[in-house]
Amino acid sequence: MADRKGFDPKPAASQVLTNGRPLSADDAERGLVGALLADGSLIGVARELLPDPEDFASSLHASLYAALLRADDAGEPVDPPSMDGVLRASGVLGKGQKNYLYDLADLDPWPTAPAVEARAQAIAGMAARRRVVDLAAKMMVEAQDWDGPAEGLVELVESEALKVGGGHATGGAGGVAKASDVIGSYLADLREHKDGGGQDDTILTGWPSLDDRLTMSPGNLVIVGATPAMGKSVLVRNILAYSAIEQDVPAALLSMEMSKAEIAEAMVAQQAGVDLNDLKAARRNGLTIQQLDRIDYARSLVADAPFWIDDTGGQSIDTVRARVRRLVKDQGVRVVGIDYLQLVRGERSRNGSRENEVASVSRSLKALAADLGIVVIALSQINREAVKRPDKRPKMSDLRESGSLEQDANSILLLHREDYYHRDEPDYQPTGVAEVIIAKQRRGETGTVRLRFDGARQRFGDPAGAGNDPGLYG
């Protein structure tokens, strides 16, 4: 379908006809290019709202607009006589379009900034509609040919929809920026909050000794590795509970190992400071009045906490992505725990390598964290060979199927409790110390932080004082 001057719009799937007309803002395109030819000082106004010439439906108008932007960048004049020679030399204008630029400039000889803004917005809006139509057509084809899990298709649709929206789910703008601008913005923010009191989007653990060393920022994938019985599930539940209950930061736990009832029982032990064994035996032995009071108080806090639990077992990575996206979109979740990584089904490679399957899961979780602007904390198993060494402290290389985990993670925490390995020695005096080994951290130092571990109450604590650890009672 030709425009008024006889130039065909760009052939694209987005040009679906509605009542016989394409999805294009032809008058706005012509009017905007004409206004800029008449007054080049308004190019900055247009560029702010319409940085991409591809948003024009007409290939000619897109080429004209791109040429105007290039000329403005080079400090060259953009009036019709100057642009006419440039465009003819580049082949954008042909012999039959002798007065086209002059005709466009005459459409609005004295343009204003508001008029330019309105036309740019109209063009951008129509471009967005074309992208939506493109997506709808693409998804119809995908849905007809899809042979995988339904959750995977839903995740694909949501992911593509975010791209149409022009950014991450969190609203952050991606793309290229000048380094001096980025650093300038960062320094300005530092000056503004030089005395503290500003908002910080990092996720805290609730233990000052660890928070002083560890940084978990939006977009980060954090791996927590340990052998069984070290307390890695307790650690991540403590962090998520602190975020939701104490910081009012929406959090979610996807547990493929424990049921909701088991998680609830562990959280009651943590928050109320009641022995887990007493809770398990409560139906037979009952609870004391003091324990009931603590449980009631804990329940009142948890009742309003933005904390979600999903205990669906054997989830595929497609399902995990779809559910996390939904939690972020519907509940504003900012930190997600995955318990644990090796139980998530990944994409099977041709040779069926388990390491490649785990690699696909870790890459997907890293991309998910970056795409949604959240922190993902994924628990990982440690190879049992580690406990055969004289020094049983884990290393990064002990992570099961470790290659991809070491590469993808922003931070890696390894958990060690020496007490566990001497539990059957009658003369051994337990220390109650748990070592959190920061084996990798892209934005900070590595090292070891020592916390208190209280397995009976399902919580860790900061040695600096009982009042610093997540939970009501120290």
C-alpha cells in the first residue's frame, strides 16, 4: 500500500490492515520530518522521544529521519537544500522526488516543540502497536507448533512481551550509555546520600557480620553450596524471611525438596524460637503456654509478610522461569530462593550430559535474575568427595557439576560446620559455629564469616549479638 507521495512503506509483518489501512501514522511521520527540516534546532526534542528511526512505518521517512540525526550529530545543516544533495548522493531520493523535502518543510514552516513532541509520540505509539501485532502473530504460530510443556510457552510469551514493552519487568532501561554519564549519575547519587538515609536495593541477610562483606544486588545469581545437613536450606529460608518480615521486601521460595507444611514448621521454629522437635511432637505432647505465646506472636508477623512458597517438585527450568516471572509481575518479588538447583530439570543435551543440563539451568537462572532485576539464591549440592579430605571445608571445585556454576554466579557461598563431623565423639565440645565461606564475589572480597547455628530452632545468628539475627527470640 503506497503512501501519499507514492512511496511504499517498509514490508513487515506488523503492517496488518485494519479496515483497509495499515498500522502507520503517516501524517505524523511526514509532519515530523518536515518540522525538523524547517527547524533543525528541534531535532533534540524528537530524538528524546524517538531515538530509533526503525519506529517509522515508511522506509523513506525512516531513512530521512536517520539522515537528519546523523547530520545533527556531525554539526551539519539540516535544511532542505543541504539535505537534498546528501540524500540524492546516498540514493535515498531519486529523480522523481525533486521537491519532496521542500514539500515536507512547507507542511509546518514554523514548527513548535509541543507539535514535534506530539508527532514523535504518535509515531512511537503506532510502532508499539505494530510490535504487539507482530508478537501476536508470532505467538499464534508458536502455539500451534508447540510440543513442550505449557509453562514453557507461557514463559516465552511473557519474555517476548517484556521486550515489546522496551525494558525489564522492573522498568529499568537497558542499552548503551556513555561511561561519563553513568559514572556521573553514580557520583551524584553518592553525594545526595552522603549522610545516609537513602534507599538501598541490595538484599540483606540480617547478619551484620555477613552483610558487611557480602553484596547481593538486583540481577545477581548467588549460589549457596554445602554437603547435606550443613544447614543450607535453613540459611536461605532465614534470608528470605528476614527480607520479607523485617525489610518488607517481597520474597519467594521455590522448594523442590520440602513440602509447604515442612517449610511452615521450620519457619515457626525460626521465628518463634521454639525447638523444632517440640513442634514435631506437639500433637502427642502438646506445647507450653510460653511456646504458644511465641508462636502466636510469630504468626502475627508472618501473616502480613510478603513471602510466597511454592513446593511443586520436579519443576523444569521453563516452569521455574514462568512462575518467577509471574511472582515478580503480580507480587513484586525481589528475591527468590531455589532449593535446590540440581532438582530443577534443564535442557537435555544430545549426549545426555548431566553437567550440560545443570549448565542450562544455571545460565537460565542468571539470565532470569538479570532480565527481571531480582536476586536469585540457588542452593547447590557439594560432591561427597569433599568430606574425605582431612580439611572438610568445601571449595568451589566441589560444587556438583561445578563448571557452569562457577562461571555464572555473581557470588558463591560455601557452608561448613565442623561440629557436624564430630557429632558422635563423646568428648567433643560443640562450638555452635557455622562458617560461611565467600568463595567468589564479583563486587567484593572473598573470605570467611562465622555465624552461630541453632539447628533446633532452624536459624543462624550473628556472633555480635542475639538481637541481630533474623527471628524474634535470641
